[in-house]
Amino acid sequence: MITSMTGFGRGETSSNGISVTVELKTVNSRYLDISLRLPQMIQGRELELKELLQQHIQRGKTNITVHADKADTGRPDITFNKNLVRGYKNMLDNLRDTAEIETDVTLGDLMQFNDIFESREEDKQTQKAVWELTLSSAEKAIDALAGMRRQEGRHLEKDLLQRVGHIEEMLTIIQEKTNGRAGEAKEQLLKRITDLIDSEKIDDDRLEMEVAVLVDKMDITEEIIRTQSHLKFFREAVKSGDTVGRQLNFLSQEINREINTIGSKANDSHISQYVVQAKESLEQIREQVQNVE
């Protein structure tokens, strides 16, 4: 079964007052492109998290967001710089004395200086706990993402195979309408040429050869056979369950080339309508293939 590149997964794990949530979002892309948003304390683990994702995702633009909540630990994420607090306190005391103001310096006065607050540097034990929770949450998010991508892949597979079947039907009709067409075309060409040229001046062998070349150019049997072969490989690839997005994209390009050739060589209004229908299904296939991993 094929897998879609579009999906979403979320995982959450908690322990000792710390909760970590991981969200994964993927959309189609030619290659694997991973973007991460991590808490400051585990940003040094970015490469390890990318390697974990690469074990499960081969293609697609992937966004991963990790949020760590330590509210239940009772420890705020920020602290204050004691030296700066003392420095501002002394400065305000000096300012008060210089201005001969009797009012004492209050906490509200010190709160006006935003730079006294700074991010708390987490201890190694907390960093380790957050990282372990991140890995656990990431595994859950990956499982949820994979399930959604497989489900979407089932819909893609069904749609692709239906459209492949429609193209095969059109080729069968085209083949039936072209059976015996070469002989008819040859007779028509000979009749038109002999009507236009004095029969005594015609080189019969040369004429026969030229007509044979023209008829061969109108023959689309080889193109139909090649297209049917490409469709067979396309169907097998879809059912293989491997990462076949690039292969399907290549095959759809080859099918498009053959169908275009059939349309130009057939040069028949009745056949052209079936060629157009086949191309419509193929265009929808090419759009859908862009979302296959």
C-alpha cells in the first residue's frame, strides 16, 4: 500500500510534574525537509531528533514542534539576576538621597527594570527528563502520523488504480478502432496519388515504399504496447507498498509521452476523443502522485 505525504500526529507524555507535547505536520515535497521548533534546553539534541524522524519518513516537508510544560513542578522558567537587583537598588537609593525624597524604594520600583529577569538555566537532571519525555512523545506522534498517512494512502491507491483502469479502457477502444487502419490508409493513399499523377510516370516500387513509410508513421501499435507496459508497472508499484512516489512520477511522465504520440500519429477525430479522455485521467494521476511518499 502506498503512503501519503500529508498527515498530522500528536503525542504527549508526562512525568514528575513535567509534560512534553510533540506535534508533527507533513505536506508533499520532492525531498525530506525537516524543520524543528524546540525548547531552549534541548536544542542541542536537534540532530538526534532529525535522525529519529528519518527512520520513519522518507519524503515530505516535515514540521515538528516540541513544547515542554514544567508548571506542575512549581519552578518558574525565569529567575532574577541578584547583582543587577542590588545595583538598581543602590542606584535608586542614591537617586532618592540626591533628590531628598523620603519614600523608600519598593519592589514596584525595581520591577520597572526588565533586564533583572532572565531565563532559568535548567539542571542536567531536568534536561535529561525533558529529553526522555520528548523521545516518548515523538514516538507517539510518529505512530499517529503514520496511521493518518496510511489512511490517506488507501484513498490515493483506490483513486490511482481507478484512473489507470480508465486509461486502459481508452487504449483498448483505440486499439480496436485502429485495427485494419493501416491497410485502409494504404489503399486511400494509393488511390489519391494515382488520381493526381499520370500512371505511366509512376515508379511502382518507389510509390509502394513511400506509402509504406507513411503508413508506418501512422501505426500506433508500438505506442499502445509501451503505454500498456507502463500502466502495468504503475499498477505493480502502487500495490508494492514501498516508497514509490518518484517511480510513479517517472512512469506518469512516460505514459504522458506515449499518449501524446498516439494522439498526434492517429490523426483521427474519433480516436482523438478517447485520447483526450485518457489524458484527463492521466493529468489527475499526475496531480495525485505528487502527494505519494
